[in-house]
Amino acid sequence: MHIDGWTLLLQAVNFLILVWLLRRFLYRPILAVIAERQAATERVRTEAEAARQAAETARQTLEAQRTALPAERDRLIAAARAEAEAERAALLDKARAEADHALEEARSRLADERAQALDALQRHAADLGTQLATRLLRDAPSGTLTRPLLDEACAAVESLSGPQRQTLADGSDPVPVRLAAAGPLSEDDTAHARDRLAAALGRPVALEPVEDPSLIAGVELHFAHSVVRRSWKQTLAEAKEEMTRHDSARSDADALA
């Protein structure tokens, strides 16, 4: 078999030209399309992997949240119960304090009203006792009571110290003294009182007898700056004051108890 060298050379050149043409106009575009498709595929795969990872992360997050929901629910329920219990305790304490305060105020008000009523009752009883004693003493003969009380008044002046008697005399000569008596005094009683007072004061006494039925029985010696009282009016007033004071002190002690 005869092989022509030029033919082989031409065929080789044609083959090389064909290869160049295929490479230039067919192979490179195909490779570019393949590379582009491979890049797109890789991009889609990467995005899918990212989406899968995001989905997995979201699934894990949801799973953790789902797992934590009972604990969070229990925590919220416990917190709500604790808050409700604290509020209930605070309301109970407030109500108890208000009730105690109202009870204390009621007790204090009741004690005050009781003390006032008892004081009024005691004063009324003292007034009634004084009125009864006054009525009984008014029925008694005034003369039998006045003379002893007049002697007591003179004795009270005589028992004073020297400076005190000088104060009663007030430097006057004679010393003016108004003798108030529950009833009329006899001349003997008046003269007796004048002599005793003059002896006690060391100077003459100008005695002015006057009647004062409000004294019930007894006398009052009115000097310039002081009064010596010896009468049932004074005695009853002192007894009433003493009785009222003792009753008030006893009431206060009962209230404290």
C-alpha cells in the first residue's frame, strides 16, 4: 500500500485546524457552560447546606425552647403564686392593723366615755350628798353649832405665828374684822370673839357682825387681806372636793388596770 506524504501532511494540518476550530468555537463554550453550571450547582448546594444548617439551628432552638417551656411555665406559676401570697399576706396584715387600730380607738373612746360618765355620776352623787347634808344641817339649831366653830376660828388666829398675826393686823388700830355668821350672834359671843382676837393680835379689834345664811352653820373672819373660815359650808365644800378627788383617782386607777 502506497502512502502519500503530502496527503498525510495535509490531513494532519486539516486535523489540527479542526481541533483548533473545535477548541475555539465548541469546546471552550461548552467548558464555560459546564463551569457555569458547576458553579451554579455549587452555589445551590452551598445555599441548600446553609438553609439546612439554619433549619437545624432553628430546630434545635425550638427543641430547646420546647424543653424549657415546662420549666418556664413552672417558674412563672411559682412566681405568680409567691406574688399572690405576698399580696394576700400584705392585705391580711393591713386589715389586721386597721382592725387593731379601730379596736384600740373604740376601747379608748369607751374608756373616755366611761370615765366621763363615772365622773359625772360621782359629781352628781357628791352634789346630792352635799345638798342632803346642807338640808339636814339647816334643820339643826344654828346656835349650838356656831359657838364651837367661832371658838375654832379664834383659836386658828391665836395659833398663827407673830409675823402672821402682824400681817392680819395690817398696822391698823383698831383692826377691822368682819364676822360673818350663819345666824344672829349673842352679845356675849360677839364680845368673847372680840376679846380673843384683840388678845391674839395685840391691839384693839373693830368687830362687825353680819349674817350669812349660806354658811349653814359657823363663822368667817374677814381680815383686810385674808379670811379665816370655820363653817359647815366650807366643811361640806372640802368634803365634796375630797370625795370627788378620791373617786377620780380611783377611776383613773381602774382605767389603768
